[in-house]
Amino acid sequence: MCLSLSGQVSEPDPVFIQNLYQKALGDQQGYFWLSDLCKEAGPRLAGSPGDAKAVKWAVETLDTLGYEKVLKQEVDVRHWVRGIETAEFLSKGKRKALNITALGGSISTPGGDSGNGITAEVVEVKNRKDLYAKGSKLKGKVVFFNEPMDPWLINTGSAYGKAGWQRWGGASEAAKYGAVAVLVRSLTHRLDDFPHTGAMTYEQGVKKIPAAAISTNGAEWLSKELLKSPHSKVKIILGSHDIGRKNSANVIAEWKGIEKPDEVILVGGHLDSWDLATGAQDDGAGVAHAMHAVWLLKSLGYQPRHTIRIVLFANEEFGLDGAKKYAKEGLEENRKHILCIESDGGSGAPRGFSLPAIIHDKSPELIKELDNLLARYGCKEWTQGGSGADVSQIIDDGVILCGYRADSQRYFDYHHTSQDDIKSVHPRELELGSASIASFLYFFDKKL
């Protein structure tokens, strides 16, 4: 273990940290980079032309900033495309279009873009217990999963995780009972007309059936209609399908440490996004945070003790291919990661950081130091675990895995939708996040 809680190092300088925040808010360089990424690359679904543009943009941008090393690590990724996606409610002469979008990884309906789709009665399922109770009635039906995100949970990520089973595995669970397709309520607390995509998976050995998300307004409306007309039907057409593997890349920039160059502190986010919008929140904000946090330190003349790496991961949304490749082959022999931090929670104002148990439970004095330095800037929550999907793949002996926590109350309004664009980002909130991460890196670079 490389952490030395009692090491004789000088206390981090509150004035320097204040300067980090002032420079971030004054220059707003991270916001400019994020705007440029969204404009230059656009939607960045793994393997798409936008994904390739994003890799090119990241390499060219980082290459202008004076790092000792900027490189691409080639990654083989899944490439899936959306195609046509329509749904229509049919009941006793009533017809109404429903706002849907295919879930990532879904197969098409029969015939794909040029087919007639699937028309079948729809059965509402409100939770797992309801699914099991109605199992015998689902054969030949479209299953409508309608479990909302829990509004009573303050942590929206917990609410997202609790309701996420229906998106991730609902298709296979319904197919076990003979269902022919599924509609899944979008994962957001907000009632609106924007369906939310996101990855789903098929259980091995279970028949694959098409899967789509329906907007929350659409879900509310459909639920009420089914009470009035229980045998109503929906017609669904999806053209979504896989088109083989494609090439992408992790983008890495390295700033060499002056005392312990073989010990690496990593900060990262994922470069890919869903295809419905330009991914400003998920995870363009994390890309901007990682790039800008390190640049803030560099531009103020700081010299890191350890090597600091920016890693922009490929294909987080469709299976963590970039993170897995990096964890396996990212460092040369005799080098190791000592701390990794990820930003993948949007551009909201800073709330704090997640920390591993060795710090959270066993190092209260370290938490107190962090709180004294960063609470005034909004970082007051020091939770345990949950570093982030990408950095969690890194398992170097003794590595400390951390996650940046932004205010998340509006994050799932935009997450995985056509609304996830630069207009959803407030520059000051984004820049407060960059400065918070820079301060966190500075603190631990001096402590470890």
C-alpha cells in the first residue's frame, strides 16, 4: 500500500486551491473544450464516424498542451446502429403515436427498417413481483415495464440503479414467458416526451426480442389507457441491429512526475456517447473535467510528484472495452497506478467525492483535511465506494479508486436522451467541477 497517512509532507496550500477555482471560473477553458467536442465530433456512439472524430479531436487538442506523451491505445468495439423506431397505440379505432427509442443493443423487429414490425396486445408490468405474477399471461404480448425511478431516494443514482433492471434485463425476463417485445419506462424522474436509451443485454440461451424505451409522459398515458381498454395493442417497428466490430481508441496524455515518475495518478472520463445527441453530460463533461483539471495545475506552474495521466476511455456505454483494454495493457512494466479518479456524473455543481474504505473508514483525519479545504467550494460529501465503471477495472495492488460527485438532481433529465447537448451545461457548474478535481489531484499528489 502506497498511502502514507502520517507522512511528513507539507499541508496543501489553500491559496493555491483558491487560485485553481479562480482560474477555472475566469478562463472557462473546460467549457470551451466541451463545446468544441460537441460541435466537432457530434454524437459519439462507439465505432461511429463521430467516435472517430472525437478520438482525433482529443489527440489533437491534448497534443497542443505540452505533455510528455499523447497517444492512442487502439480498442476493438461493438458497433450497433439505431435505424427506424416507431410505435403506435391501437384500441377500438383509437390510434396514437408513442415516443420511443430503441434500447442500445436491441435487435430489430421482423424485417427491420422495411418490415411490418410487431403488433400485439400490451400488458403492463409495474415491478418484478408483478412480472412473476403475470408471467402466464405474457405469451405473445408486448410487455410494458412501468416501474418509475423512486422519488423518495435523495441520491438519484440509487434510484436509477434500483429501476434499471427493467431496461438492462427486462427483455430476457419477459421473453422467458413468451413475450414478443418490450417497452420500458424511461429512467428519469421528470415527466416529459423524451425517451431515454441505454444499454440492454440478452441472457444467453433466452430468445432475443426487440426492446425500446418509452417516454415518461407516454408511459403515464399508456398506463391510463390500459385501465380503460386492457386488450389494447401496440405496433412497434425497430430497425436497430449490430453491424460488426469497429476500431476506436483510448486517448492518453501523460505529465511526468518529478519524484516518483513510475507511480501514476489517473484522471479520466469516457469519450463515447449515445447517438441521440452530442453527449455533453454523458460523458463530455467528464472529458472536459479530466482535461481541464490537469491543465489548471499545469498552467499555474505546479510540478507533480507523481506522473499524472489523463485517460479518455473508449466505449464505456457498450461494455467498457476501453477500460478493460487499458487496465490490462495501459502501463509499462514496473509502473503502477496509485490513485484513479473518474468523472461520469454530468456537469452539475460539485458535491464531493467517493473514496475507498481505507480512506473513508480508517482515515478520518484525511477526510477532515479535505473538508477544510474544499467544503467552501461545495465539496462536502465524502461517500464510500462507487468510483466509476471505467476506473473500477484497474486493480493494481493498493490502488485508490475515487469518483467525482456532482449534483445529480437534474442529470437524469438529460441522460441518454436527445436533450444531452451543450445547452444543458452551465459553464460555472462545469468549471467548479474541474477545479474541485484539480484540487483533489493536488491534495493526493502531495500526500501519497
